[in-house]
Amino acid sequence: MAINSAMTVAMEENPKTVMFGEDVAFGGVFRCSVNMRERFGPSRVFNSPLTEQGIAGFAFGMAATGQHDVIAEMQFADYIFPAFDQIVNEGAKYRYRSSGAYHVGGVTFRAPCGAVGHGGLYHSQSVEAFFAHCPGIKIAIPRSALQAKGLLLACIRDRNPCIFFEPKALYRASSDEVPVGDFEIPLGEADVVREGSDVTVIAWGNQVHKCMDAADMVSKEGISPEVVDLQTILPWDREAVVKSVKKTGRCIIAHEAPMTNGFAA
């Protein structure tokens, strides 16, 4: 799995990188950390109590010492809200409040997000807009296995706290040729996944595939959509978006979240 591969690369290159979360030591509910405790040992890969606020606080505390990079898993993005204060008021502002003397940039939160058709109200939400309003953090959402590895490694290595949302629908549906070793995709850069001339369609995560399907449909009617995957929500690639919209003259934004005040707004 691409996510497992990215975390393995990160753990191998930095012996002080640790990973924890609910059921992480057992491989995680989506098997992203399978065999990692056996490979790196229980002092580096371990389970946390069932407390998202505690996971965030523990992660920031370890990172604040400058001794550890931390990959912390929130089992579902829906459960991240108890940690909202820690992430938004503590981690995101840590560098600012100390005038640059300290930071917790070694923290990356992983969180499965989005709907899979049977998750119900507590296992289906896309919550990126809540965090996109907050300066001091970065947010990435991959559309495929290739992007998952490249963007996750970029998040882990970035010296700002990052939230890496993983669309659950892609865990078993996405298949790519993914580099076995080191591979990184820069944060803050969008990817034009389909060239077009009539309308710009902007999306991220699993929604990119929905937009590609729609683009195939309307292309049969002579419409030429350009599909842009933001890849990074914060910061988002204004230059790429403006360039595309100037070319097509029209813009549609599609997100898998409530319409009112979603990130598309």
C-alpha cells in the first residue's frame, strides 16, 4: 500500500520518527500501518488511548522538544473535532506565539475521510473546510495511490503541522504504479489531470474521479473540460487555477462536503 510505503520511507530515514493512534500498532482499521510495529518496534509504533485530543496533545508535545517527528492517526476524520482546539489554537500557532523560537512542524495527522456508501453520519464526513480557515497548518488530500505516497512524504518532511486526509473510497479502489523508494510531490501545487478549453473543473480527493467521469460524458457532446486536482487545500495553487480559468473562461468547483461554506466557497 502506498501510504504504508510512504511511512516506511519516513521511519527508515529518521530513527526518531514515531507513529501512533488508535489501533495503529495492530495495522489500523484500514491496514495502512500493517507490519510496521514488527519492523520498527513498539517504542516507535504504538497504540494510543481513545482520545483524539490526547493524540494531538501528545504529538505536539513530542514535536515541541525537537526530538521527534510524529505521524499521528485519527481513526476517522469525523472524530478529529475533539482535537480541534489542540490543532488550531496550539499546534498551528506555536511558531507564531513564540516569535519563531519553537515550532511543532514535525507533526502530520492522518485521517480517513469521505463517504463509502455505508459509513453513516459518524464515518462519512469531509471536514477539510473546518481547518482550511486556519493559518499555520497545511492540508493535502490525494486522488490516487501515487499522490498518496508523494503528498504524505511531503507532509511528513514539511516543517509545518500537516493534516493528510485520505479518501476512504480510494483505499481499495485506487491502483497505480507507485515508486518503491523515495517519492515526493510538492505541497501547494495543483495538477492538471485533463487538458481542456471550454470550462475549468476543480476538485480534490475522490471527487477528481467523479469529475473525470463527468468530463468524459460531456466531451461526447463537444464540450472540452479541463480538470484540475488541487492536491493541496492549504495552501492552494492560485496560480494554476487562475491560469486555467483565464484559458477556459468558466469555472466549476466540486467537493464532497456540505455545499454551504465548503472549501469550494
